[in-house]
Amino acid sequence: MWRQRSRAVWLKDGDQNTKFFHNKASQRSKVNGIKKIKDEDGVWWRGDEHVERVLINYFEDLFTSSNPSNIEATCEVVQGKLSEEHKAWCEMDFSR
């Protein structure tokens, strides 16, 4: 068991579709998921729809300004930084 858990063995053997590697992958996906999230009012929300709504609200507030200033200066700094491909990607409709 300890041999399988060592990082060196993991790197050497890789994913050989063993029970050990399958369990590690399953455990990692469980850990990386967001089960619940606290909104700005301190209320905990569960479920994909609620978590998604809280995240969208947070980032909309973060990246939206009701009083924009220095727009020209900002545009000058970022001008030419995005390729046409990146611009097209940014303008696409959101999809999962």
C-alpha cells in the first residue's frame, strides 16, 4: 500500500487503471467540487444552480462598475494585446 501511495511510483507507473488509481481519481473529483458556498450576506447555498448564481453575482459585482473612469487610458494599455481569435472567443455565447 505504501509503495502505491508514493509519488515516485505514481510518476513512474502512471494510471494503469488499477483500483488504487481509480479511487484516487474519484477522490480528487469529489474534493475539487463545490458543494456549498456562502454569499455576501453570510447565507450558505447548496446545489449547482444556487452555487452558480452566487458565483455569477460575485464576479459580476467584481468586474462591473457603475462609475467607470479612465476608459481611454485602459483601452490604450490593452490595445493590441488580444489576437482576433481571442476576441472572437470572448464574444461567444456562454456554454457549459
